[in-house]
Amino acid sequence: MAMSCWKCGAPEERQICVSLEQDHAHLLETNGAPLDTEILSISQTIADHQARMEVLDGRINALRATLRQPTEEREELAAHAESFSVILSPIRRVPVELVCEIFSWAAESPCTRQIGPHTVVRPPWHLGHICRSWRQIALGYPSLWRSFSIFHAPGHSHLTTFPQSMIETQLLRSANASLVMQLNWKQEEEPPTESPLLDSLFLHSNRWESIHILSNNMECSGMLLEVLRPVKGRLSRLRQLEFLGDGECPPLSQCDIFSIAPNLRHVVLTNSRADQYSPHLHIAWDQITHYNGVFLGAQQLDILRNTPNLIACVLGFDDQHETHGDTMVTLAHLRRFYAEWSHILAYLIAPSLEELCTRGPVGPLASFIQRSSCALTTLVLEKCSSSDGLVPLLGHSPFLRFFMLGALNDTVNFSLVFTAMTVSGSSSDILPHLTSFAYGGPKYFSNQLLPMIRSRLPSRRLSLLRLHSTRAGIAPKTMTDTIQIFADQGLDVQYLDVEEWKSLVVAKRP
């Protein structure tokens, strides 16, 4: 029978006790020197341990040799299994149409790449570097290659973009797709009268769907448009024209390049804030459905008079209140309208209008609503100078769902308006379908505002509330507590700072 260790009970042939004798244990806890007799005993114990370790090393090496083959086989099987798992990856089963959609979104994001001295902007060359199958999809998707950006680089006297060979390749890959052109001129130098790069693009002008011209040197803008003169009469697919300039824009020469474009519908001649002056271009206004521009009030009326098919419009004015007209202008199809100042409404009729954004006195607006008999669903009054006539106006807007009201200054008092907007569930309530309300006023809000909001909590349809103080940078403590109470009752409520308020106003424009 095998002997067992008297300390740990393990079979003696498999176990050598690693503990020192009890007599030697105190040496592990102190720095005392061992006796000569103890040195001999401890040395013998170490030798025994080393001998036993050599035996165990031999057995471990033998076991490792035994395990090597199954271990290697397992690793090989795991690698094969992982390889076959890749075959079953869902990304391989994504339909080609969906991959193309993903590519389209990727191409819309800013993407630049340096190729020698040239900076490649936005075209999706990098999408062909993912894998062979996706490269074939990218090469076979013409719409992916339809955007061209031509710009003037600082320090150069010529138009720059990517190399001519890449332009030719991109045109080839775009097949018969409609093209998007962007001309970005940010230098003082005059545009070149001749350019092989532009000549290549001019050959495909019959495929141009939209043109975006951006310039900060308006004296050169007319010349830049003259460079485009070869495309006149060859813009059969053109649907959108956008001309944006930084700073003051003097009238350009009689530019008729875009006068013959049978499919042109969108004309944007100012920025999103409608505070950049617009160039004078010859446009076939009777076919335009979307228009943004800044001109004198009389000129805007002339444009509207010649644009009967307008659906959406943004009007800015060189003059705030000097609009004169002798006849009414009827815009039968107008759905969304922004007028920088409400005085223009005194000359308009828009029976189909649904969304209106304006500023200034309420009088012209109220008469416009009654005269047009339109069913407004969205009304934005920014920088409202008076509450006079506002209650009757709201009474003639029973279908209004979004109402945004901003005071011009601290002297404007909307207490009567908020009292009139307080609902009780009776048939005499005004704005019974209101679901969203935004108000920007003085630092201390009217005492009638909060009761009106409480009367319209979710059970009475109101679900979204935005508040802004024209004087306070952050919400006052009392307002913060009230906002939290409204939020606890299920209302989507938020206090907006100055930039957030401006962004909301811009977002509601056509």
C-alpha cells in the first residue's frame, strides 16, 4: 500500500511536501541566520525539490508532445470554421440596391483625398477600395459619379479640382445619369475664359440637373457666368439653379444663360437666412415652382406676378417697407411661404397656403389670411412688433397645428393673446388643433402664458412646447421648475438658447 504524506495526505510517490519542517518555519518570518545543522537540512530539501521538478518537467514535456497534434488540429478547424462563418455574414446578402443607397449617403458626406498636388473632393473613389464585389457595384452605379466640384485653390491662377483624367473617368462612369455641378470661386482673380476641364464638362451640359455657384467676389461673378455661356440652350435637364454670394451683390450684366431651360423649377438666389443680395438673371419665371431671393419689394412683386406656379417661396428685401403695387398677385399653388417682412402680404392672395413664416406688423398678415381663405397649418411670427389684430387672425386659423411667436422687444405684450388661446373644451376655443407651440419673449414671461399652456396639456392635443427668453441666457429658476412639471406630465418641453431659437426659425422656412 502506497505511503501518504503525513502533512497533506498525497501519495508519497507523487507528492513531496513543499513546506519546511516546523523547526525551520520561523526562518521564513525573520531575517535570522540559520544554524549549520539547519543549513544542511534546508539544502537537502532544496535538492530533493529540484530533483522532483526535473521528473515533473519530463512528464510535462511528454504531455505537451501528446497534446500538440490535437491542439494544432483544433486551431486548423477553428480557422476553417471562422472562414466559413464569413461566408454566412449578413453583409454578403445585402441587396445591390441597398448597397447603392449606402454608397449614395456615403458620397454626400465630406470626403477629401490628396492625389499628388490635387485634392479630390467628394467623388466616391474610395468606395472602390473595399472589396472586389463592391467595387463592381460602385463602377456600375452611374448616379454615384454624377457630382462635380470645380473650385479655385488659394495661390493658383487657374481652376483646380482633380486631374483631367479623373474628370474624364468620372464622366464615363456616370453614363447617362443627371449631373450636379458646383462652381466655387473664392478668389480675387478673374475666372479663366478657357479651360479644358470646363470644356469636358460643357460637352455633357445636356445632363446637368443642378448648378450651384458660390462666390465672394461679385465683380467676377458675372464673368464666371459668362464662362458658362457655351451651355446656353443646352440645359434640357436642368431643374435647380443656386447662386450664392458673400457680401453685397451688385446687379450683374444681362445674363440669359438660364433663360432656356425647360425643366428648371428651383431657383435659389440667396442663403438660408435670406440676407444676401441676389443677382439679376433672366429666368423663365412662369415655370418656376420654388424660389428664394432678395430684391427690392417692387421687383419681388414683379417676380411673383410672373411666377404663377410657385409652390414654395422665400422672399428677402433690400428695402423693408417700400413695397408698392397697384394690383393683387394671386399665387394659386403656393403652399409654403417665408416673407422677411409682412408688408408684402398686402398685395398677395394665396388660397392654398399651408405654412407661413414672416415678421413685422400683424395688420397685413390678418387681412391676407382673411382675403386668401387659406387653411394654415403652420404659422411663424418672428419679431412680432404688436399683438394688435393677432387674436382675430388666430380665430381665422382653426386648422393651425404649429404656432411660433417671437416678440420684437420687451414692450410687446401678448397677455391678451394667451388669454384668448386658453381653452376649456368648448366650441368657442381658438386653435383647437394646436399640437406645437414655441414662444420667445421678454425675460419674464407673461402671467397668462403658463395657464394657457396648462389648459392645453396632452389631453387637449398640445404635445410640444419650446420657450426662449429674448433677454435671459439661460432659463430662470422658476421657469426651469415649471418646465420640469410640464415634462413630468408628458409634454415635450425645452428651453432654447439664442442659437437654438434661430435654428428653429430657419428650420420652419421653406
